[in-house]
Amino acid sequence: MRLPIPRRRHLSLVRRRLTVRLAPLRAWLMRRVFLPTRSGRTARLRYAAVLDGQTVNLHAELPRSARLPDDATLVLRRGRRRFQSSARVYRGEGRLLMDATVLLGSEAGGVPVDDGRWKVRLETRSKRSRATFPLLLVEPPQPYAGPTMPMAVSPVSGRRIRLGRTVTGNLRVVVSPARPSAEVTKVDLSHTGLVVDFRVMGRSADGPWAEFAATGRKLQRPLEDLGDGVWRVVVPVEEMTPQRRATEHWDIAFCTTDHRPMRLGRRLHDVRNPLRVFAVHQAAVAPPGRTPLLVHPRYTPAGNFRVTCSRMPEAGREAR
């Protein structure tokens, strides 16, 4: 039976709290009990990361008992489902090393994994023997400094992909469904108007429309379906001239009849300063038959898309 949303959220919160409390015990068991007994039978990961939100990159050291194989394959398994991806095993630094890169998600042209926890194994084959090695993740991926940051969300599907480990330290890939969002993909600002394209993820789009909201005012506009979950809205700048103030800020939401509105924004990225990287210059827009105004599309610190409209200085003096 499907649980009500408040109860599901409560259970999820309980699980997260329990996981945090058990983390020290789990780390102690792995380092003191499992690692010493498994080091000779597993491939120990030196590097493991999801670099672009959908590509898993792995570098591991095989145990000394391993032999250089003729062929190597990385296997992802969940229940009865099993997928393979090529891996490279070679000799270096006096040891056998493994490199593998796996693109995940059929929407990106990769391995068609679905949501859930996927076990990862390395299989090697030679003329006379075969071997299977679990991948041991001793330390989870650590955040790094710089202009970019790790991206755990696929920019194509919005699904969240992260690397985890079992109690015994084995690597597993955890795939979570996309959170409902409306991601801006293109902003076209000219002297005649503003057009915004965006992709809807994690939500159905039955009879949708766009809603523009400023203080005390709301406007509704139809959407053009561009296919593959992408929609286009022509911003009604001719109706967005500030009335009581010199400047007004407009937020845009994707609306349907059966869901709450979703603010348009840009959140599926890996840059640390999106306000600077995704900056859009303002322009003077002259709607037909209306007073020109300054239009400045931008993103808030929370990643929401906002359109700031200001009266032209000349228009302000004429009004007085």
C-alpha cells in the first residue's frame, strides 16, 4: 500500500537520522573487521567519482594474487538485472591496476540503469581462468575546491547518482529519481522581447501554462511544447512595465491543474558562483505601442529565474 506523503517523509527522516547515528560504528567495523580480512580478495579503489552527474570514473588496485587478464568487464547488478561495461586492467607501479568509465542512463546513451542500489563488480577473463573482484571503497569521494564542484545530478534526466558503500565496504551506485523541477535551458533577449526555454523533470505536464508574478500582480501565458519535456514561453514584457515603483521583479512558475506551481530556475550545474557564470546582460526592450523599458533576466542566490523590469529614465521624467 502506498504511504501518504507526510508519513513517507517522516520515515525518510527517521532513516537519515539512524544512518547518521550508526555511521561511527559502521566505520569502525569496516576498518577493524572487514578491511583486514578482505584486502587479498578485493580490488581497492584509489579513485571513485561521478564527474558530470552521470559518468562514473573508477581507478582501482587489484590484489597481488591477481593475474593480468585477456579481458576485463565492469558488472552492475540489481536483482535479476545485469549490465556490463568495458574496463581496462594493466600493469603499473609494480601492481595490476584497473581503469573504468561508465556512462549511466539510457536518456544519455549510457547503461540503462533504473532507480535503486546497484552492486558493482570487476570480472576478468583469461584462456584458463576467470575471476570476480568486489570493488572496495575505503574512503568516500571528498569535495574539492575550485570554480566547480562535484555534480551528483544528471543534467539530462535530473536523476541523482552517487557512490555509496555497503557495511563491508563494497562500492555501490545509488540512483534516485529526479526531483520535480523546471530547469531553464535557453534565454533569448533582444530589443523586441524575451523568450525562455525550459525543461520539466520529474513531473507530468497536463494542460500547463506559465505564471508571471510580481508584487500585487499576476500574468498567465500559454506554453509552446518543443518536445522531450522542453517548453517555451514568450515573456509578456509589454504588460510588465512597473506601475507603482521604478523597478519590479517578476518570478516565473510552471503551472498545471493537478500540481503545485514550480519556479523556473537553473540548479543542475556544477559551478560555485552561478550568478556570475550564468549572468545575462540587460537590454532596452521596446514593445509595440508601449513605452520602452529595461529588462534584466537573472538568477537569484537560490537559483530561481527572475526578470527585473525598470522604467527607462527618459520615460520616468516624462511621467512626472
